[in-house]
Amino acid sequence: MKSLKLQKKVKGLSGVIEIPGDKSISHRSVMFGSIAYGETRVTNFLPGDDCLSTISCFRKLGVTIDESENGLRIVGKGFEGLKEPHEVLDVGNSGTTIRLLLGILAGRPFFSSLIGDSSIGKRPMTRVTVPLSEMGAQIDGRENGAYTPIAIRGGGLTPLHYQLPVASAQVKSAILLAGLQADGETTVVEPAETRDHTERMIRKFGGLIQKDQLIIKVKGGQKLKAASIHVPGDISSAAFFLVAGAIVPDSEIILKNVGLNPTRTGIIDVMKSMGAAMEIIQHDDCSFEPTGDIVINTSSLQGTVIEGDLIPKLIDEIPIIALLATQAEGKTVIKDAEELKVKETNRIDTVVNELKTLGANIEATDDGMIIYGKSNLRGGTVSSHGDHRIGMMLAIASLLCDGEVLLENPEAISVSYPNFFSHLNNLIQ
Ligand code: S3P
């Protein structure tokens, strides 16, 4: 395990960043390209480790996927074109890969086995294996199907009417992907709105899906047709530079081509409510996912409360929002966010412990955290704990630190943002 000496206390950040492709949409572009009929082309695909795991799994399922400078070319032959894999499907660190893939495999009449890294081995799978088993898939795994390794033999699915017990786009998507293969109409009811990239992809690939607020219905037996996908920049990656621009003195950063899907823009709402000096230039295109450019300047920030239905719209941004809150006046409370405990790490623990090491006044609660601002951050030895978003949050924190910051396990960052440090270094004045 490597460690990296981070840049401490900088004078300002300025410049323009082209935000890399969205991770959630990149995964789905490979999956939908593989289950549709025809040649799908994908541009601005995110070549992060997680999305590369998705490509590798679909190649093992017999799909031709070519990678070139111009993007991806995926030759789909429908769900029926997927073949029984000879090898174990390794999802690496990627929760989206394993949960959505299980939804696809639930309808396939063959045997597959799935593993991932040690973090995946701790993440709950019953949230997908229970509803997919109810639809008729045979699934087993460690601790009665709760954890990897998981084995699945699919086929012969019946439709399901399912009330999601947690607000999770991965679970919703797994059921919809299985529903596309079931004999009848499947309904998913969400407790709160989560990212809707799967629903948009189904439409983009020529499928029909109905959405009435929190109720989503999809019919089985639809044939999806290949599409051309341009993946927008990932707002979850942009988030690190949005916060950096707001908290580092004398900064102005322009973030280009950021995905602005309203199910993902919770961070923008929160930053604006805290007083961030931010301008959004919405693109006037007919893309299937809205995009825009964002200009962020150093800001004077106030604490806030983040809770309820807003949580799924910014769940991946909570680590960097916690850092933002250390630089706001007053108290910030994050609640209703128990889901943080089952991410790549327990993000309540990793955020609170690592920020405390750097001198933040922050405490964990059962369903979130409380941050008291404004704190002077000092140096120290911190770790990503193998979690990309914790690693990037700490790299941004170091820009304010008085002392040296040593980051253990920085390689984890390549899961979602392989060129993060080169983008950051280009901004430093
Ligand atoms: C994702 C959904 C979210 C998010 C993850 C990506 C997706 O997970 O945290 O990074 O692509 O559907 P949950 O569905 O577990 O909330």
C-alpha cells in the first residue's frame, strides 16, 4: 500500500476542468449496450476501475466490446445473446456492477458466479437477492445469499410488485432489469426519489417505462435497440472541485459539461443554501441527460441541515459536504443517512475519523454526523481506507492544512477519477 504526501495550504485554485464521464451512466451504457440489439457507441465513457470491471464482466458473458480513442463499441445481441460465463465474474470494488448485473442475470437461464474485493464482501446483497429470488431466480451466497461470493441461475421470471425498503437506485435498477425479462409488468415503488439513469436508459434504447412520481412500471419481453450515448461529466466527481473552489481562498474554477440530472443535484441545492458563490450555465441541448457548466468562487458559508428526501440526491457527496461544513460558520447536521454505513466503507466512521485527525470539530451520530465550523485544519497521516471518495475528500482537505498531510492508499481514487491529481495540480496557483 502506497502513501502520498499531499499539497498543503495553497494560495488559490483557478482554471477550467473538463469533468470526466459519469460513473453511474458509464456502467449503464455498457449494460444496456450489451442487452440491446445492434451496435451501441459510447463517448466520454469513464475509464475508472469500476466501469472497467463492468466491461470485463460483460466480455466474460460473451459480449464484444471494443475500446478505442473514440470511445466504446458494444455489439449487443439482446438478453438472449448473453452466454454462460466460463469464468467467475469479478466486480472489483463496484456495488453498481454487482447489483445491476444480478438483475440482468436473474433472467438468464444459466449459471454464473460473482465475486468482488474485500469491500464488496462486506456490502449487503440481500437487498437485491431477496426480490430477485421472489421473481424466480435461484441465488445463493455466503450467509444465505447476503454476501459475495454469490452464485445465480436465472430464467423463468414472474413479475413483481415491490416496495423498496431503502431508497436505492441500485436495487430499483436490478429489479427493473429483471422486470424487462419477466412475463408481465413489474412495479417498483420508491420510498424517496433516487437517481433515474436506468429509466432514462430504457427510453434511450427504445424501451417503454412508466413513471408516476415514486411508482415505476416496466413490461417484460421488450426488445431494446442499440443507441449512441454521450456520457455527461459526473457531478459526483465535480463535487470535489465545487467544494475546493468554495473553501480555498482566492479561487475561481470553471467545471465544464457537468451532468445536471435533477435526481443528482442535491449538492448544488445544499451549497447554494449555505451561501456558495456559484453560477450554473445550463446547456441548451436535447441530450437524454441534462448538462451544464458551473463556475464556483471562494464563498462565505453558513451551516445547514441536510435530511430526508434530499439525502438520496447527494448520498455520494456527503464526504465532501462534511469537509465543506468544517469551513462554514455554525453547525451543520446531516441526518437520515444510515445508508452511508454500507458504502465502499462505513462513511460515517471514515469521514468523522479522518477529518478529526486533521483537526475538524465533527461527531458521528446514528444516522449521519454533526459538524461545527469553522475549523482550522492541521496536518496528519490519513487514509482513504480503500474508498475513492474518502481519498479525494482528504486530498481537497489538505489544500487548507497548515501541516503536511500524508494520504495512505491514494490508489483507490482511480475507481471513479483516474486523473484526479493531474486535474487538481493544474488548478493550484
Ligand atoms: C448508484 C447508486 C447509489 C450510489 C452509487 C451509484 C447507481 O447507490 O451511492 O455510487 O449507479 O445506481 P445505492 O443504490 O446503494 O444508494
